[in-house]
Amino acid sequence: MAHGPAKGIGRWLFTTNHKDIGTLYLWFSFAMFLLGGSFAMIIRAELFEPGMQIIRPEFFNQMTTMHGLVMVFGAIMPAFVGLANWMIPMMIGAPDMALPRMNNLSFWILPFAFALMASTLFMEGGAPNFGWTFYAPLSTTYAPDTVNFFIFAVHIMGASSIMGSINIIATVLNMRAPGMTLMKMPMFVWTWLITAFLLIAVMPVLAGAVTMMLMDINFGTSFFDAAGGGDPVLFQHVFWFFGHPEVYIIILPAFGVISHIIPTFSRKPLFGYSSMVYATASIAFLSFIVWAHHMFLVGMPIGGELYFMYATMLIAIPTAAKVFNWISTMFRGSMTFETPMLFAIAFVILFTIGGFTGVMVAIAPADVQYHDSYFVVAHFHYVMVAGAVFSGTAAVYYWLPKWCGRMYDESMAKVQFWVSFVGFNVTFFPQHFLGLAGMPRRYADYALQFSDWNMVSSIGAFMYGASQLLFLFIVIRTIRSGTPVSEPKVWEGAEGLEWTLATPVPYHTFSTPPEVK
Amino acid sequence: MPTNPVRATLVKLVVGAAGMFLFALFVMPPLYDVFCEVTGIGGKTGSAYQVSEAGVDTSRTVKVQFVATNNGAMPWEFTPKVYEVRVHPGEPTEAIFYAKNRTNRAMVAQAIPNVTPFGAAEYFHKTECFCFNQQPLDAGSDADLPLVFIVDRDLPKAINTITLSYTLFDVTDRVDGAVAQLN
Amino acid sequence: MSRRANMLFALVLAPVMSLAASGKVLAEEAQRWAVNMPRGVTSVSNAIYDIHMIAFWICVVIGIGVFGVMFYSMYAHRKSRGAVAANFHENTTAEVVWTIIPALILIVMCIPATSTLLKVYDTSEAEMDIKITAYQWKWQYEYLGEEVVFMSELATPETEIYNTAPKSQYYLQEVSEPLVIPVNTKVRFLITAKDVIHSWWVPDFAVKKDAIPGMVNETWTSVDEPGVYRGECAELCGQGHAFMPIVVNVLEKEEYNAWLSEKKIEVAAIRELTKKTFTLDELMAKGEEAYNRSCASCHMANGEGIPGVFPGLKGSAVATGDISKHLDMVVNGVAGTAMQAFGGQLSEVDLAAIITYERNAWGNDTGDAVQPIDVLKFKQGQ
């Protein structure tokens, strides 16, 4: 029954193969990453000096909004879904995902949704300009007409995420090879299983929020409009009830990747497997009950504010445990520092720094000074870029040789790592200073005392952007002409079912389930 | 290929997702409103209050301030007649806001109340209020808008100043036929 | 601690502390290359600065410890040094220890955090109340009970923003009229918004609160030192988000009282006129009467003037064109002609009514209604 892939464009349009769909997701996410990145380049170019040099403030607001939306929903989430599609079936010894045709649909609606959203840049009224968090009434009563396209696009990509999550849960719960109990599953599978439940719980809430927006804008309801008895603050509660679990949705799969790479290059098993599983589950559970720490300044009564502060600080505990576990994995191992390991180590350091600033912003009275400033921008870029994006990059270097049977150029990749690392830190470390000095976020222009660090940050951004183009070059060159690799265990220290398969992996794998001891 | 267990999982998850969507749309807003009304969080005050025979607490005086804001491009003149009063808890007191429609077209307004500090909102009762209804005014007309309020005797001792603010919204477009009823 | 430890501590701490100390606000000059939050000029800002620094140092110490272990391991446990991997992969005691210790550290941090938050929230016993209303894209300040209210908008000219003029020292941090408050006085702020959500932030006071339409939030401050303090809008509110700064002038009490008295007189005058806002019909009625009284002798009751002697107003470019030009001619007269400067002769009410009448009578029908406040503003703008 198994045969090779179909030919031509039809292969990609109609594929139900998890490897092909994983590839589609990954290329799509990288294209979105470059799109969102070019919006960031425009932002940083404008912020290079005080004054409006390149664009007008109205367009700047479109750039910051689209940068956030494209990066969160178009780049980082699809990238990890792509990794999930590629790796989960192989890691559990399954031939494919549980619902292959729904898998195809989940992917193909994404380019449509993002083409729709990006096209608003060229429509009258311009693209969404109310921040990726789209608070009402700026996003309802005061929004451009294109907001309806934005809402439609959000619904579509939400549906994609929900379908993808259903697929992942159905696959992991029903299709593991005999002998693979839940507590024998690889960490990447565990983190995705938990993430998929989070997605199913909260993406519909986002859908609810944008539906309420749609109704307020077009059908005369007053969910968020005080005039009709509604409340703009209700929007924030509904949005952040989605929004906080969303950031854990972004980071948990990234944690999973690190839990594979560090043991491989330390040649030592992951330290504390069960506590890593429990920590991940605790983080996921806690993520539901801390949302209002994004709202410390809306005018919450003190009891609520204290509760959310305490609950938020709690999340630091399981997260710290994970960091300690990774370091304990490295400790007394036998380490080599190929590029995936470099990115994974950088993840541990820089994500931890982001975690520190996270604890700082959780302190509600101090948040009076941090909220809506560049300090918060620095915090979330540390956890999302040096966290999730570095982890995704590490995953590509780690698994690409397995996928295509060719090794990337290690020297060039190390250069790419260092340029990324330095570029990232030069961009975002000074943003802590800007926030502390009093510069708010989403500012198209700034007072003169903020000039110096803004210039430094912009220089770093151009450097980081260049390093991503280098990454693209390295990946394409590897696929086309990298040194062939044929060992199943591409990396000496790699363990797991996926490393028992031939390199490059065949189009169909585990048509017969393996035995797991 | 295992379809039955997969289908069972699929059905459960679809129901779960749909449930969360309906929860967000139909449970979260009313839950939020009820929570706000019961706790006074957000400064929301309730609807008309039925006076009980609790009597007046003359041992305490509470300062009540009045604040008025026009929302958006609302062009009416809208001010409290008096900036503050001092009342005893339990004592019904009248306050008046003045509104004038300065334009040359008939309009309808809605006043939305808000009480600060939020902890006082559940102890601030209105037995009559112009905010309970929409306010139509002809072009050039003005009106004295009354409210009667009582500060609950159980107002926490730590609260001595209450600020009642109204935001006035233009709801002319939302009101079908009401404008035609003027003159 | 031993003397050597003390010295080491001071050596490490001193440069950082001086950096932090330099964060103590220089009220008139904001620092370039600033790396830290200002200590600020209120007890709350100092309390927040302290807890910020406590959290920061705890994170630094933990970071040094954790990364130290990691860097050591990367050096000592590398394969190229001949390290052989051990096989341990769990240790319940370690897990318990590194769960409990962070938990304890966080609990300890919660104590000053809680007490500081209680301070931030304590708006009781305020000595004065100021209502702050956020607009797209400016602030309105109202001194409750004093009948003083005014707008405060960005004073930086567009030419500086669009780079055709050099930027001044307080680029984007100067306003048409600052908020003025007295030193050492507990001021309560009632904050709301007219349109979308904004946020009022003055870092030197450590005051920030969202301004939400339909809702009034409260916060407070008591400033320990006179000076000029600058802040920003801190919630995305549209294209002017970066262009609606806050400036607060904190004065000694006697100076503040003097300012307030002057302001009340100024505002009372405006309020008198503002109170008398008229509808178009009212202005027309009054305008006709005033026109016939003061203008018709030359311009004629039918607005046609006397050709060649006194210009007609019916269908004229002045009466149907730019309002400020029209205002200018009536208020300031026209030099070298018989047209007098009526600005000093007639009240603002009469002037507004006349101009309105001239713009709408005799088929001119511009629909313009000029209010007395407009005339006052025009006069003050000269």
C-alpha cells in the first residue's frame, strides 16, 4: 500500500502525510517570521532616531500590531505545530496523525487567513492598528473598517489551531506503540499533549472575544461599550483568559525541544523525567488562574490584585524546577557543543533572564512603573524570541539532518548562532533600560533622553534580522547540497524511536508499530 | 486503523471546544456583570433600590462628590449642580445634574454611573436616578436631572469619601423612533 | 561580615549604587543612557524603587549561582576534556529542595510587595481632588470644587516632529498648560477617558492608572519636592499615543495658592462666557438685534451696504469664507478704512451673535454658529 509521494503541486495541496504537512507548516511559519520580521525592521528603523523619519504614526501602529499578530499566530505557533506534525508520530511509533485529512485542512486555511490579514495593509483604513491585544473600544468603536477582516482571519487561524490540537490529542492518546505508557513518552510529546489541551480550552475563548467584538461593531450589541451597559474591561478579562494560557502554549513545546537536545549533547538522560512532566502540567494548570496580572492597572480592587500577584509568582516555581533539571542533565555529562546545543544553552540562560523579569513584573506595586513600558517589551521578547524562537531554531538544526539526510555546515551554523545571540541581546537588553527610564511601549516617537538606547537597540535588530537571512541560506543549502548523512543516530547521544529510523526518514514510517520495552 | 477510539476522542474534544466558545460568549459576560454587581468591583451600582426601614446614622458623616463627563463628541453641557454634599448613612438625599442640548437637533443621551472607591459601590444605593432611563432633549432645551441616593449604614468605617460620576453618552442613533416622539 | 567582605561588597555595590543613586530624579533634566528607574519624589515611588531593587538583586544572585554552576559544568564536563557521562537521572531530595527554596524566596518577596501595594491603594484623607480626563490626544485637568478646568496638549510643533526644525530640550515632553499641584499635599486623582482607554503615568511619582471611558479610577500622590515632572500616556490610544505627554508643576504651598487664585479668576471669566453657549437660533435672534444696532448704519439692514462706500455682506467672501478672517475684521477692524475695531466696544456675546448673523442672514446660510468663547479665544490668541 505504501508508495512514494505524489508529483508536482498536487502533492502539496492534497497531502495527508504528516511529514509533508510538517514541512508545509515549517516553510509557512518561516515565511511569516520573515514578514513579521520586516515589520519589526520598519519599526526599529523608525525608532533609530527621535522624530518621524520614515513613516507616519498611524502606519507605525499598524506595524506594531501586525508584527505581534504575525509573529504570535503566523510564525511561532505554526512552527511548533510543524515540528509536532513531523516528530510526534515518529516519536510514539505511529504511522501518521490520527486525522490526516483534517491535518491537511488545518494547514491550508492558514495561508488564506494570513493573506487576508496582510492584504488589509493595502485597503482603505489600513491594517489593524490597535495592538496585537486589540483592546476595546480602540478595536471596536474606533477601529478602521478592515477590522472585520481581522476578526475573520483570527477565527480561521483559531479553527486551524483547534483542529491541530484535536489531531495531536487523538494521536497521542490512541496511537502510541504497544508498551509506550504515558510515562514513557518523550518530553516533546508530553509538552505537546498538554499544550493541545490548553489550546482547546482557550482558542474558543479568543473566538468568543472576537465574536463579541464583531457583534458590537456590526450588530449594535454592547458587550464592551459602556453606553449600552457594557464594559471595556470585560474585553480585557476575556482576552487575557485566552492570552495568558496562550503564552504557555507558545513556550511549552519549546521546553519539550530543549528536553531532547540537552540530553543528546550531554550524553546523559534527562534529569527528573517525572518531575518535568508534573512541572509542565502544573504550569499549564496555573496558567488559567493568573490572567489579570496583565491588568494590574485597570482599577482592580486590592484583594484581586494581591491574589493575582501571589498566583503569578507561584508559576515561577515549576518553571525554575525545569531549569534546574536541564542544568542537572548537563552536570557530569559528556558535552559537545554543536549548534543545536548552543541554541539550547542560550535558551536556558536567556529564558531564565526573561523569567527573572517576569517575576519582577509580577510584583504588582512595582508593575505600576513597568506596565506598558519597554521593560515589559524586553521581558516578553526574552521569553518568546530567546525562548521559543531559539528553541525552534535549535529544533531545525537538530532534526533537519534526520528529515533530509544531509548535514548543515557546522561552522556557518555556529556563525549564525553567534550573530543571532549577540544581535538579540543588543536589541533587547537595552529595552529594559528604556522601560525603567520611563519610555512607554507602542510609541512611534520618543523624548530625547531615550535616544541612545533606542539607537543601540535598532542596530541590534538589524544584526538579528541579518542572522535570520543567514539561517534561511543555511537551511536551503543543507537541503540542496549538504553533506549526506545516513546513520539512524545522527547524533551520538540521541535516544528515542525516531532515531531508530533510517536517515533520511522514509515517506511512510512505522506502518507496523515497533515494540517498546 | 483505529477509528472508534479516535472518533470518540474527536467528539469529546469538539464538544469541549464548542463548550468553551459558548462559555466565552454566553457565560463570561453575565458572570462578569453579576460579579461586578454583587461585589461593586468596577464601581458599578445596581438598579433602583427599595428603601428599608434602617434609619439614619447621625454619628457619621460621609462626603459624596459628584463628577460629570461627556463621552466622545457628546456636545451637551453636563455638570453637577453641586460639587459635593455631606450626608449621614441611611439618609435619603437628592442631587441634581444639569444638562443642556446645545445643538440644533433633538438628541437622546444615556448616563452611565460609576462609584469610587469600588469598595463603596455596593453600599451606595439609588432609589431614583436619571440614569435609569434614557434622556431625550429637544434642540436647545435643558433639564435638571435628579437622583435620590442613600449611603448604606454598613459602609465600611474606612471609607469617608464617595465619588459618584456619570458619563454621558449620545445614544440618539440607537433609539428607534424616540427622536420622532419629541415635539 | 568581615572587613574584607565588607570592602568587597562595597566595591561591587558602589558603582552600581551610584548608578542607582543617580537615578534619583533631576527634576529638570532627564538623563541620557539611563539604566534604572528613578527613585522619584514620593514615598510611594521610593517604596516601589526599593522593592524593585530587592527583586533585582535577588535575581542577580540567583542568576550568578545558577549560571555559575552551568558555566562550570560546560567547562569541566565537556567530552573534549575527557569527561565521561554519569548515569544519574533523578533525585527526589534535590527536587524538593529546589522547589521549597524558590517558594520561600517568593514568599519573602511578597511581604514588602503587599505592604507597598496597600500604600499605593490608600486614597483616604486626601486634601484635594483632581479629575483627569483623557482625550485623543490630550489631557483635561479639573480641580474639583474650585471651578478650574483646562486642557493640556502637546506643545512641540510639527516641524520638530517631522525634522524640519531642530528638536528642543523637552521635545515631546512639553505641554500647553501643565498640571499644577502643591508640594507635601495628598492629592487624589480621579481618572477617566472620553473615548478609548489611555493611561496616566508620571514615573517620578510612581503613579500610573488606566483611564477607561465610562469608568472613574482613583489613585493618589503626595510629592515631597517642588519641581517640574514629566510623564507619558501609557496605553495605546491611536495615532497620537506618543504625542500626549504629561507635565506636572509642583509648587510650594503659597505659590500654589497664588496660582490657584489667578487661575480661578481666569477660568471664571471663561466660564461666564462658556455658560452662555447659544443655539444657532438664539445667536441669530440676538445677532439680528445687535447687528441692526451696531452695524446696519453702514452695512444696511439688508446686508447690501452702499456700493463703493461700505461693502455688502450679503454673499460676500468675508462673510462666507474663513471664519478667523471674519473675526479678525470685526474684532480688529480694518486699518485705513471706516471699519472700526469692535473688539473693544462690544461684549463677546454681542460679537459672536453679530458674526453668526452675518454668516447666515440674507441667504449666506453657512450654518456657522460662532460662540462667545470662540471670540474670547480669538482675542486671547492675538
